[in-house]
Amino acid sequence: MTTPPIQMHLIFLLLCVSSLSHSYEAISSGKVVTYLPGVAVNPLPFHLETGYIGVGDGGVNQLFYYFAKSERNPKEDPLVFWLVGGTRCSALNALAAQLGPLSMDCPVEYNNGSIPTVSVNPYSWTKVANIIFLDEPVGTGFSYSKSSHEYKMGDLRSAENSYEFLRKWLIQNAEFQSNPLYISADSYSGQILPIIVQDVIRDVEAGKYSFLNFKGWSLGNAVTNRQLEENAYVPFAYNMGLISYELYQSMMVNCKGNFLGFDLSNPNCSRDRQVFESLIAGILVSDVMEPLCDKDKLFGAPLNPKDMMETRGRRSLAKTGESFVSEKHLVPPSCSQTYSAIYMLQQWASSEEVQKALHVREGTIKKWVRCNGELSYDRDINLNSIGYHQNISTKGYRSLIYSGSSDMEVSHISTEAWIRTLNLSITEDWRPWSFDGQVAGYTRTFSNGLTYATVKASGHIAAVAKPKGSSNSL
């Protein structure tokens, strides 16, 4: 019998732990997807539907979603509203390359022109939960606006639009209003989720929307306070054996613990920083255990550490540009399959045949890109969502915060630091959690219902943690 992967155990850590008062005009209903090009098993062995829901004034912003029903008991299993990292990255990435019911096949050699093959993911979170994957904000993935003026987004507007979408989706899909509702996110959406959760709790307490059966939330390797995260690079690198004890001590003295946001006029700290950058130049900061895709023309040359450090809020060290070679492409054997899956997903989702099967409205987007870096976006809560966590942490809802142990970009060091700012009492102290008889990470629980967990041998996207410790396949 196949052992469930780490991410399924994470869901159980969280999950084990109506009448309408307002009405809206239904903008559109989802359409069932029974067949997808490239998928080995057709018709699809799971229930998938896609659609658009209009949000904003007059529904001007048409947000595209994918909804996969639980393969266990959709009438009773939790309903998870999933927000991907980014910013401006499509939910199709989560559906087909991370935690969803599909998994991109990753051959080393690939010929452009044919549709990539896709497998059914045996470790999908949809084995135990209904999941809504949303392309947000507008301009992301297949979401579009009827007005060109709406393509300037930011944290607050993204959260507002996403919450409006969730309410309207539940009204259109009333059969899921009684299901326990969880909101989950990873990476940059750690800025967006606590805003939504704060608004949901406010409305639940006010009795405003009786159809919100909200139970809790989860966050993985979530951008929360960028200053804490950047300053954790150096101690993380030292703890992982990437820099020497002497350099670490020198930076502690010369940079006074402010490793990346310090005054560049400080010559001693600047000197130490240059040494630090040279030592980690060949390291993938989103997963220090994975190979760096050196000079890979597929994604563009990786950012050097200085570029990454000075670009606040980036999701990954390596660029994931959308300029792809037109002839046969060989994915370098040094690249992880995560990179390969990103490339294959780009080719698959760009196919007109695939878009037609997904019921994408013809002519609404020029080209599908995984992350739309051309979309104007304001980080208007200044890369610091701790205040929102302080507001919601006392409300009695269950929550799960988890960290991949090999992620330097948003490390367990910084995550544990901001959790400490909440001044929570510990009810169960640091202890291992396991699957298949092996330690899979460590966890502790707090009096307010928060569970914190590390995921051993996992990087920035813990949902791609591998069964039985394997790190070579999705």
C-alpha cells in the first residue's frame, strides 16, 4: 500500500485539530471538465470544474477558478480555498504541479509542438478535501478584466477581490455551505491570507454571512515580515553549513544582526556581505538541497544573491521568465524536476486545445504565463502582515503554520521569530511528527489553536514534499 505523502499528513494536522443574509446576482456557473489533452486517463477520474465569477463594480473583474471535489466524501469533507504564492502566479501551478489532482510529466527531452503528457497525482490533497484554486489577482492566469483600468492591483485589492469571490462562489454552490471551510496559502500569499481571514472573522462575528462555516487556516513558508526573513539568511546559511563560523561571527559583529538591510556605507559589513554572496552564489535559496539550474536559457540566468536580496518579495532565487526556445529543448540534467514541471506546464497551458477543454473564454488573454510579472502590483502592506496575525490569533480558530526545513528564502528561523511576537503559551512542546515510521519533521502547539510544524527535507513549496523522503519527483 502506498504511504501518504507529507502534505496529506499536514492536512490532517489541521483538520483533526444555511440560510443567506445577503444575496448576489450569479455571474456564471462552473462548467465540468471531463477531458484534458495530454492526461493519460480520460475521462478524468476526478471531478473538476472551471468557471468565472465577476467581482468589483458590476463584476468588471472576471476571476477564473478551478474546483476539484474531494475524492473521498465531497458532501462532508472540508472545503479549502487555496491561494498560490507569487505575486501574480496562476493557480494552475498548484493544480497541476504541486498539490492538485494533476502532475506534469517531466521527460529530460521535449519536442515543442506536441502537448506535454500529464499524470494523475496519487498524492493530491483532493484525496481528502474539496479545493477551490483561484487565479488571483485579476490579470493572473486566465483571470481578466473588462476594463483596462483594473489591471493595477495590490495586497489589499487582491484580498478584497478574493474574499468577494469566495462569498459569491459559496452562494452559487450552496451544497458546500455546510462543509468546514479552511483558507490556505503559501509563499507570497502569506501577505494576502491574513487580510482575508481577518475580514471573514469580522463578518462571522457580526452574523453577516451565515453561509461562512469558517473553521481555520493554514500557511506554508509564507512571506510574513520581509525584514525578519532577509535577516534570517545568514544564520540559516551558517546552520546549514554554507558559511564558516568565522564569517558568521564577523557578520554578527560588523552588521549587528541586520544582515541585509544594513547601511551599505559600513565597510566591514559590506566586505562580509560580499564574501557571503560569493559563498551562496551556487545555492538555490528556495531549496538549498536542490540543484541550481545554472545558466539555463529556459528560465533565464539565475539571479545572483545580491539581486535576490535587493528585490524584496521575490518568490524564488531563479528567474522563471516566459521566453522559451522554439526548437527541441533539453532540460539540463542538473535541474530538479520542479524546474522541468514548470517548463512543461507552460507548454501545456499555452495550448489552445487545453484552454478550450478548460472552458477558457476565447480572446480574453493574449498568452498564458505562470507568473505575470508585467502586471502592476503594489505591496501596500509593506511586506509585513504580523499585525493581521496579532488580530486573528486570539479568535479561537485552528491554524497550521508550516516550514520546509531547507528553504532559505522564507526559513523556519524567520517564521518561528514572527510566531514568537504573538506571545502565545505553548501547550505541547517541540516534538517529532512521523509517517511511515520515520521522523517527517517537528511540531509544537499553542494555546490559541495554532500548530507549527517543520517539514524535513522540503523547500519553499512544502506541498511538493515527496513520499518516503524522495526529492526527485513531484
